[in-house]
Amino acid sequence: MANKSASANQTLIAVELHGARAATHERTSLNRGYAIFLLPGVILFLLVIILPFLVNVGVSFTRWQGVGTPRWIGLANYQQAFTDTTFWASFRNNLILIIAITVVPTIVGLLLSSLLFDYVARRFGKSVSNFFRAGFYLPQILPVAIAGVVWGWLLKPDGAVNWVLNSVGLNALAHNWLGDATTALPTVMVIMVWFQIGYPLVIFMAALQRIDPELLEAAAIDGASGFQGFIHITLPLIRPEIAVVILTTTIYALKIFGQIFVLTRGGPGTATMVPAYFAYQNFFEKFNVGYGAAISTVMAFIILLLTAAFIFAQSRQEVGSEAWT
Amino acid sequence: MTRTPRLAQGIGQYVTLIALLALLLLMLAPFGLVVINAFKTPTEYASNGPISLPGGLYLQGLVDFWNRVDFTNKLVNSTLISLSVAILAVVVSLLNAFALGIGRVRGRVLFLIFFMVASTLPHESLAYPLYYFAKFVKLYDTQFSIILIFTVIQSAFGTYLLSSVFSTFPREMIEAATVDGCNKLQLLVRIVAPVSLPSLSVLFTFFFIWTWNEFFLPLIMLISNSKQTVPLAIAILQGQHNMDATTTSASALLGILPCILFFLLFQRTLTRGITAGAIK
């Protein structure tokens, strides 16, 4: 996935939470003298992530133009956000984008991976299914900004998409796709589906490999259709991967910036405004640094909450050991 | 094992294959359009439209764009930044994971949660302070600032991926080395690092590509043209100039090509790594 430093495998923590209990018992003198190796990492993390994050939270309680002394205003930025229609529009758009980034790609990825793995690979060979997998994954290797440039070019009023529509006689459909407030967000959603399909596909195809084919065959002998086998056997078995895909793509959706910056800059109006771009605007274009800090703190808070909920759910679930080793 | 007649099944499977091919073609159409239009003259584009194949291999659009953004410079910048980050972040991940996965230091779960939280935080919530600090210590608009920041961000992911790999590291090997008088540093350099080389190479590849593709923080930190990365330079030029259609597709092609190259070079590592990232 193009931007998967966020491809956090939170699942691992859940596994670690289990492992740690066992580990405390076997701690021996062998384990001494390692702490020093953590030192560079911890110092770097404090400097580059923790300190800036805390400062940002602090700034969110101030009015500050980026120069001079920040003036403490308490929760006023958050109150302002609460009544700011652009703020709400940005989060509403973000929720809608989750459909294009998480919901649709996960469902299509499940169906496609199952089709490629259980049907195409069996009848036409593995190289054919691998070819399709690589092809569908291709958009994922692009930097988001470049993907944005490509689509911005295709969708210009005189671009390729409208040219094709005109040349097949559908002139009525030709449109300023990104420039019209009613079509801008749906258009960005289509682009995001295109961009995202490959990620769940690759993860799910790997997941399917650890399902014993005899299970599906036994079900088929008992009279289950291919679709029933998919619902009752395949889906439950790859649930860990589905959970990971849903979490990582939801977090990714909440952070979306590059595509919006290149394609629409949040416009027209606030039609495609997202929190990340709204924060950027306040930081670097409007110089409302305190307000930008408040927006980004809300973003961070939502993302941390999602992550925590996920870790909690995973560690309660007593994750099936065969899935994780 | 449904009892469909052979013939119907035979036709059915080719219908499926053709449907899949059609879907794939639709997905790849944007790439195809970029390629064919990058090699057209502007007049050719104006008269024949974006769908027709180019009459010849017109390279001037690519050359002009290359010179206009000094693309060699952008390639050098991106390579320098991504390569430095990949190497340094692998080293930091290795050190952290050595302490957490092999050493099982006290409070390792808390440390792991710390690193994970650090990696999930949106960059927007760090950006302004980082920008301000960077200005303060005169690192603003230097590639070093981006290298430092992404070394830390990438190694958060690396730390818990490697920690999990190391938790299954054969204990006998560590004990044997300790009995032979290996100190901790020797243990890391001579035993743990070489044995885990496959995992390290997966991390290296990922860090390189992720850093190459980054947009938001480079946009904020690298303000002068001569320091910018490939995606940044192309995206910014796109916004500033009203470029004609063939130049835009030439620029998009130049942005896509390095990624296709990485994809072909690292395809195996990538597929292995993506799945490891999800499950491990």
C-alpha cells in the first residue's frame, strides 16, 4: 500500500499482551543488559514524535499566528470547531470516503480474492491468478500525489474521460467532474476505490493460502454451494485479516491528504474538504495555528481511540494461534 | 463440485476470465492513457484526441518536462532521502527490536504500545511543531530534516514487526553464543542481524518505497525547488502551471516509471512483506 507506515499491525500488540504474561516467568539473567539498545530509539521518538505531539496539543489551547507569543484561550478553538460548518463538513466527507477506501475495497477484495484463488488459480493455473493480482495491485505502487496528477489529467473538462463520453455520443454525461460540487466527492470516491482495491486483494489472497482446501471440499460433498462455502468457511477463517484491513484502511481514510491536495484542494467550496487538508489550510495558509492544532488533535484522538478499541477487541478474542504464527 | 454439464462449465470459466480481463483493462486504462499521450505532439493530441495511438515516438514532451523540473536533481533527491531513511530506519528498528524481542526488557509491552501509538498518530498532529523546531535549529528546508523524521516514523513500524519476528528467535542460539563469551553487541552484529536478514530486507524495501511516496511532510519541509522529491515536484508543478495535456502526461509518466521499476525489482519481497505486515 502506498502509504502504509500507517499499516500498523496493531494485532501484534494483542499477541504481545498474551506473550508477555508467559515471558515474565521465564525471565533470566540472560535478559539483562539489553535496555541500552533502546536508548537511541526512545530518544529519537521523544524528540520527533512525542514532544511535537504534546506541543501541538498545547498549541490547540492558544490563539497563535505562528509568530509572537501564543495566547492561552482554553477550549475556545474546540468550541469554534464545534460550530464551524467546514469542520463538520470535513469529517462528514471523511466518513463518506471510508465507504470508498474501506467498505467497497474490502468487499470487492474478498470476492475477487476468492474468485482468483479458488476458481481462476484452479482452472487456469497459479500464474494466471498471480497475473491478475499484480495487475489489480498496480495502482497501489503509485505515490498518492502522482495518482492524483494522473486522475486530475483524465478528468479535466477537456480531458480523456469527457473526450470518450463525447466520442461515443454521451455528450450529455460529459462534465466538469472535479469542478462541480455535486460530482466532486463521488468522483474522488471512484478514484479511491481504484487506488485501494489491490491492498485487500493481496492480503486476502495470502490469507486464503492457509485455509485447508479439504475443508471446502468436504463442505461441497455435503452439498454446500461455492457461495455457502465462502460465507460459512472462508469468511470466518480469514476474519483476522479482514479486521486488519478494516482498521488500517479506516485509519488511512482519516489521514487522507495528498489526493485531495492535488485533485481538489477541498473544493469546490467544502465539497471535498477533509480534516487533514483543513488542518493544513489553517496552519500554512490562514495562519490560524491554534485552530489547525485543535483540528489535528481531534484527528489524532479519533485515530487513537480506533486503535485502542481494536487492540482491546483483539486481545479479548484470544486470537486463534494458528493465524498468528 | 456442482454437477454442471461439462460444456456449460467450460464456457462459464472463459466468461469469468473475460470478465476479469475487462475489469483489469479498465483498472489499467489510466496507465495506458498516460503512456500513449506522453509520446504525442501537442498538435497530434489536439486533432486526434487522447485515445488514438501516437503516430511516432515524440520524445520532446518528456525531454522538455525533464529539463523544466531538473528531473535528474529530483531523482537524486528522492533516492538520497529514501535510501538514507531505509538504512537508518532498519538500524533503529533492529536496535529496538533487539532489546524488546530478544532481550525482553522490563516493560516491553508498554514500549511496544508506545511505538505503535507513535506510528498511528497522524502527521498533521506533528507537522507544525516539527516545522517550527526545524526552523529554530536551522534544519528547515534541508533533506536531513526529512531523513530524520522519516527514520523515526518508519522505524516505529519496523520495531514491532521485528520484535514479533524476534520473539520466535531460537533461544538455544542466543544461549550458545553467550556461553561462548559473546557480549550483547557481538550477539546483535554476528548472530541476530545475519540470521534475520530476510526480514531486514523486507523492511528496507518497504521503508524505501514508503519514503519515496511520502507527500505531506516533504511538502511542508522542503520549500526550495532544488531540494524537492519526485512526487512533490510533479504535484506542485501541476498546481502552478497550466500545462498542456501532453506535458502533463509526460510528467505523470516520469512519476510512474520509478515506481514500476521498484515494483518489478522488489515484487517478491513486497508480496512477502505486505502479508507479513498484516499477519505477523
